[in-house]
Amino acid sequence: MAQEPQKPTEDVVPTTSETPVETPPPAAEEVVTATATAAAAADVSTDKDVTPVAEDPEKPAEAVAETAKPADEPAAENKISQSVSFKEETNVVSELPELQKKALDDLKQLIQEALNKHEFTAPPVKATPEVTAQEDKKPEEEKKTEETKSEEKKEEVTEEKKEGEVVVEEKKVEEEKASSSEEPKTEAKPEPEEKKVEETVVEVVEKIASSTEEDGAKTVEAIQESIVSVAVTNGDGEQPVAVAVDVEVPPSTPEEVEIWGIPLLADERSDVILLKFLRARDFKVKEAFTMIKQTVLWRKEFGIEALLQEDLGTDWDKVVFTDGYDKEGHPVYYNVFGEFENKELYQKSFSDDEKRNKFIRWRIQSLEKSVRKLDFAPSGIATIVQINDLKNSPGFVKKELRQATNQALQLLQDNYPEFVAKQIFINVPWWYLAFSRMISPFLTQRTKSKFVFAGSSKSADTLFKYIAPELVPVQYGGLSREGEQEFTTADPATEVIIKPATKHAVEFPISEKSTSVWEIRVVDWNVSYGAEFVPSAEDGYTVIVQKNRKISPADETVITNTFKIGEPGKVVLTIDNQTSKKKKLLYRSKTIPISE
């Protein structure tokens, strides 16, 4: 396949055409969801018609914007309208369309029936009867011989039966003659118990023999079933022969099943979970029920409850972690694939099957813990936002990572439906865009509407559209960082765009004696920064707090300054952007009064 020349872009705009709603492969939109284990293998996907905007054929594409062009063809029925930002459907049952309400009710009914029958418990494996197993092992020649013998026995039984009929007729004639005579009748003595037992056995055997005559193909198992109710005792009361068949009695009480700590049928939270499975299967009730059943059985087999208590170490804490919330309140999940460039970590994770399975168990454990923190109330937050950092991603070349990714992806697709509100990919390399174009046709428009792609130069700006700067980790252009700081994530930051070749000033008025504290950051710096205090009094003197100096990205990420002020005035920050690119400025400040 001929490779297109790579072209730099400030924005790569995906154009999409509306496509009919299809049932995504088990929660396809989700899984890239937690499969953030997958970076490089590129098991995630992008929009169908993503094409780089041509500017410079020698440079790779820089970013993919979130905007989408309107479809040229009119929307048809049963199609999802194109949307850059996927809007989550309501989980309030009263607000659902009638067809979806009916689907939910039908699904509840199926689940209740399954709970009554204990269908969510894996059935025990039934042992094959020994008689059947022995018959299967017999050579065909022996079977033929047995069939021949059975035919001969049938003929003998038939002849004996005929002779018996003649004898019976002769006996009847003699009895009739005897009855006509006037000889006195004698009372019949009761037969011993043993004789009755023998007659019972003979009667049963005769029934079996007669049924065998009618159907010579009757098996040993069928004969065993015929004598299930027969109990033979000898004179001593012992039971030398006993034939019994276990009869399964359905449980009287319904089974209790929970998923993510919530019963399948309980209250409104249960409805939220059921709606996830219905949406993952396009509201096809039977398919959604099958998915739920398989998920419950998998959770039992995988040992999810025990896994939550398992200590799997801290090796991957920098690979996948949670940090903050987006602007709508969704927890944010970060997946950093470049960490696998560390050879030691890579070996710990994927060098053999045991280590790979441990990594997958850790990944499932991590997601499971996050899911259980969600609010499953109908009006609450029941999804997450995923940030997938593809910087230094190993790509397709790491076979072991690709295998682990595929394995984890399948588990997440099958068992964690509809848990991702937005998938944001940052630091996207040029090769990833090409790959995403290949797999995009296999995704529904609904799935693709959840995806956002951004190259390295647009990553920070893209994150700020969905997450407040004070909640974005410092390594991604924000202000959030570990350790004690003057400011916390509860202190909001202000965003300002500084145009190319211009200066920008920020002022903090001070009206009383206090200590002024401020924090400033310019994304990808390469600007000059200075700070000074200007008193309100006309005869006051300006105080230089921070000399003007050129700051590069390698120098500092966030600058924090403190200045004690004894008179009214203002703090003025000056940012001089002499580059040809616009810059994103982030800042926040506060004053701490000085007590007299």
C-alpha cells in the first residue's frame, strides 16, 4: 500500500458520513476504554475519514482536531447524527423512549427467570455413565456379535412364548373341566413373601424383554431407567440390587447476584447497569441478557472479589493512574504507554505468560476499583474519561505487548460495557493516524464520536477543552503536581492566549497589608517573564519581584512567587511572546492577610 507523503498540520479534521447504528463488538467504544493497556498495538481506533491537512510534505501531522464536517448526505432513519462531542444518554427510566423502556422491562423479566432457575451459577460437569463409556470402547466387531446374539435370543424368546401360549391354553381347558365338577373348594394359602418378590422381579424382567422385542436398539441406559422404581429385597431384608437416578429439584429461593457491588435486580442503580448492557447490544434484549450472563459467570471464574484484595505490587503505577475529573465530573484515567520503553519494566510485564497474566490481572483490578467508585444513581456519574498518551509508544514492534493488549482488550470489551464517556488520544504519532484510518470503517459513528485525537503540539490545548488546567497533570501542560504546593486543585486557574510577537500583562490588585502568592505557567514557554510591585501612592517606588528573563521549556514548568506587601498597590506580571506561535498562559493568585 503506497504511503502518502506526511504533512504537518496544526489541525487534522476528521470528516465523517453518517452510518447506520450497528451493534459494536462487545462494547467497542468502551474498551479502548480500559484498554489503555494497548497503546502501541493501536487497538484503539479513530474516525473513518481522518486526513491530514497539507502544509509541508516533509513533516508529520501535528494534531487531529475534535471538529467534524457535516455529512453531505441527508440523515436516514435509525442513524446517529454526527457529533464531535458524544452526549451521554439519560439513565433516568422515565426519560427513556418507549421502546427502550420496554427493552429494559423485558430484560428484567429474563434476568428474574434466570435468577429463579439459578442460571447464573455455572452448572457442574456431568460424568458420563460407565456403561455408556464401556460400550463406546467396544470394537465394532464385538458390537456386531452382540447384535447377532440379541437377534438369536429374540427368536428363542418368541419360540418359548409360542410354546408357553399352547401350555396356557391346555391349562385353561383343564381348569374349566375341574370347575364343572362338584368337588369341594379349598382356601388358597398365602404365598411366602420371597415368592412375591420373585414374581415382581420376573414381571419386571418380562416387561423389559417384551420392550426389547419391540425395539432391539434399546440401550443399557434405557433399561436402567425402566427399573428405577424397583426395589428388590431378599429374605433377610438386605438390598443386593439398588438402582437410583438423581433427580434435580429446582431451588425454591431465587439466586442473588451482584455486579460491581450492585444487585442485578434491586433499585434504580440496577437499571443503570442493565442499560449499559442494552446499549452495548443496541437494545437487543436477548443479546444483552446473554452478555450479562456471560459477564457474571466470567467474574466468578476470574475471581473478581478475591482479586480486589490481592496485592499485585506498584510496578505499573505510572503506566495507568487516575488524576482529577473532567469539567462534567467524570473521573479521568491516564494510560501512559511510553513507560514500556523501560526495558526492565517491559520484562517484568511481558517476558512470559505468568508475568503477562499478572499484568492483566493488575489492569482488571485497577479498572474494577475505579468502576466501584462511580455513582450509579440515574442522575449520577457512571462513566470515565480516558486519556491515552502515545508519546514514545512502542508501536507495533513489541509482540508481547500486542498479545497482552489483545487479551486485555477482549476481556474489557466483553465485561465492561459503556464505561467510557470520552477517549482522548494525545501525542499521537503520524503512523497512528494511518492505522486508525484502516480500522475506522469497522466502528459505528456512535463509537467514533467518543474519540478525540491530538498531536504533540495540540495535546495541552485539547486537554484543557475537557479538563480544567488546575486538574491536568503538570507533565501534560497543567498545574496539578505531587507534593505540598501553595495551591491545590481546588484553586481555579485562568487561561489566556498570548498572540505571536506581543506582550501580555496580568495584574493582581492589593488593598491591604498582605502576602501575595501567585503561580504562573506558559505551555511550552520560550517567552520572557518578569514580575513587579507597583504601589498606589504617586510617590511610591516600583519593586522588582522577578527580573525579566527568557524561560525555555527545559528550565521550569510552573513558577511560584511570593511577595510581602505593606501598602496598597498591585502586582504586575509581564509575559513577552516574541515567537511566531500563540501561547497558552495559565495563572492563579491569592492574598494572605498579615495580622497586626
